[in-house]
Amino acid sequence: MKRLQLALTILFAATALTCYGQTKTGSTKGGVTADQQKENTADRNLTKKIRQSVIADKTLSTDAHNVKIISQNGTVTLKGPVKSEDERKAIVAKAVEIAGGADKVTDQITIKQ
């Protein structure tokens, strides 16, 4: 019985560490992750303005309202699932307008199937 408990404990710990490692490193395969958001005032304000614009649009779904917005040195990355191509376009348009151009926005938004 003690061996079974020990085996289960080890298995649980290994699974927890594996899951933690995946979330800590991200499953983006080299992409930008939310923990890479810059803490300088300009990037925080840029993210805040885009987030406020997205949230203010009540035609967007909850998924769209929860898209990750990551600003680094004036460049914005958008990530996460939305329900439709129209939602994706609306969010990207808001980010492009606020960031000051399409060259400052990286669109990694996915459409839910």
C-alpha cells in the first residue's frame, strides 16, 4: 500500500511539474507571452488604451474581450482565440489605430472552430 501511495505521489508531482513548465515557458514556440509585457509607462498605457477600446465594444464576445495584448517597445502583439474573422478584424483595427500603424501590430489571434 505504501509503495502505491509513493508511486502516485511521484506521478502527481511529475505531472504538476510538467504542467507548470509548459505554462511557465508557454506553448507559443518562441512567440511573445504575456509575462513579457514591458513595465515602462508608454507600453503600459498603450496596452491599457487598446484593452479599454476592446472592452468598450459590446458587440465582441467574451473570448474577444480576453485576447492577450502585449506591448513591447511600442509594438503590440495580439494573441488568443476569438469567435469569428469579424472579431479578429475589429480587434486588429483597434490596435492598429491606437498603436499608430499596421507595422506596429502583430496579429496572432486565432479563430475558434
